[in-house]
Amino acid sequence: AAETFNMILSKYKIQHRVGNAWVINEPYSKMGYTKSETLIIKEGLVKTLTRWTQKGRMWLYNELKKHGIIPVCEREIPMATLI
């Protein structure tokens, strides 16, 4: 699921891959949509993670909605599937 989501964000030019990491594109990188977090896995092995901020999640929600991508929790469920 995460890989599919990352590919969608790449398709809409929101982020791109650098090595094994996804990096948010300009001009979004300076808007406070993400923050970096360094994770020490073991001595000599460090991984940098990119986390979406609340501001970034709201922006993503609106940006993806423009492209017709609606969160599952907001999709209408046909009545027939509820019975």
C-alpha cells in the first residue's frame, strides 16, 4: 500500500525517488509539509525517514482530491453492500 501511494505521489510530481528514499519536490519542500527524522538502527547504520506533517496531510488530501482520489473513508458505499 505504501509503495502504491508513493507511486501516485510521484505520478502527480509531488515527490521523487533518490536511491531508496522518497523526496518531496520543489516548491513543496519549503512549505512545512514534511519533516525528516533520523533513525539509528544500530551502530554505524542510520536511516533518514520523511514524515508528513498535519499541514502536509491536509495539503495532500486536497491535492489528491483535485485528481479524483478520494479517501476510502469518504467514498459512498452502495446500499446493496450494506444489506
